[in-house]
Amino acid sequence: MKKIHLTFLLGILFAHVLLAQNPEYKVAKSTGRLEIKELNKVVFESTPGNEIIFTAFKDDGDVDERARGLRSISASGLEDNTGIGLSVVEKGNIIEVQQLRKTEGPAVVIKVPKGVVISYTHTSPYGKEVQFKYIESEIEVSTVHSDVILNSVKGPMTVKTVHGDIECLMGQTITSPVSIVSVHGHVDVNLPPATKANMKMKTVYGEIFVDPAFKMEVERTNGDMVAYSSNDVNGKINGGGVDITLSSTHNNIYLRKR
């Protein structure tokens, strides 16, 4: 039993040592705007502190021994000024972040204070899914190929993707407008049952599925008749409140009870 206990403690100690070795880069910023462009693998998390913290959580590819002591630069003139394969440049109230490598690049966790707006843009085919966990900041997302995962977020947010799916678990309190749009992917959203919202849901070639627990007051679109099979469904949940827009042109929309 003592041997097992000792092994367990050593395992925890080793995990903490590895975590501590992950390189970090910090920017003292608690307000303003964080603009992320073409970062292939990223997870955003909230922090109660006054710094934006970038942490590389995975070493991608082999280490180039010939490059030790040198800084990476890109054809666009970017420089790795963080030590983790990122260019981070502060321009007044805006922090601009880009990776130097086009196809791979570092996998990064970015911890963001509540007062910093997050803007994430990705257009290349090399992106993986982008995740937002327990974010209290305003979120703006525009991707072409990447999936978007939103976990315990509260808005305001504008999320758009062309080919990606969007999965969203909203926080318990939603007080600001939410817009979630995919062209070819599905939109799957979980809302707390007590949410007061004005819902706008639209699809052209897909279907709209709503949890029966939501007693939605659907707007009548044809006199006294309610067109439940319409491509546009507008209605109120719990008497109405915050504006929530869900749209998928070629795929389905799912509205679930959290």
C-alpha cells in the first residue's frame, strides 16, 4: 500500500514539474482587445488576474538544433518575441497575435481577463478546433474550416464559420446578445431552461430541433396559422429577453436544455 501511495505522489509531482516547464509569455493587460489571427491550435480560458497569459502546452514537431539561440521570422516580417512560436505585438489598446509557422505552429492556452475582448480569425485549411472555456469576455469568432467549441460562455458573442461545426454550452446567466452562424456545419446549443430570450433560428437545407422543455412562443407567420416547418422560426422563451440568433444554411440546428 505504501509503495502504491508513493508512486501516486511521484506521478503528481512529475505532472506538476512538466506543467511548470511549459513556456509562458505574459502581457500586462486587463482591458482592450486581443486579436488572434491564423493560430491553428488554441484554447481560451478566463483568468481573474490582470495579465494575458500565453502557455504552450504541446511541443510540435522535432527541435531544430541548428536554430538554438536564433529567433524565428516569417516572410511577412513577424518575429517570435515570445519564445513559443508566436508574434505578440501591442498597438495601443490592441494586442495582435499571430503564429509564425503556416502549417503547424504551437498549441497554446491563452488566459484572458474579463475586460479584454477576444477576436479570433482563421482562414487557412490548417486550423484545428478553437475552444473557449468559462469565458466572461466578449467573443468575436470568424473561421473558414475550424470547428468552434464554446463551454460555459455568457456573451456577448458573434461566432461565424463556413465549413466548421459549432458546439455551445451557455453559462447559467446570459445578459448580452448571442449570434451563432455556420454555413455548412451544424449548430448545437445548450441553454439553461430558465433563459429569457428572443430566439431567431434559420436554416435553408437543414432542420430545426428544439427540446420540448422549452415552451417557445412562436411568432405567427401566416395569419392565425403557425408555420412550424418554415425555414425561419422566431419566438420567445420564458416571455422573451436577450436576443439569440442561430443559423445553419446547409445543416441542422439543435437547441437543447442544459
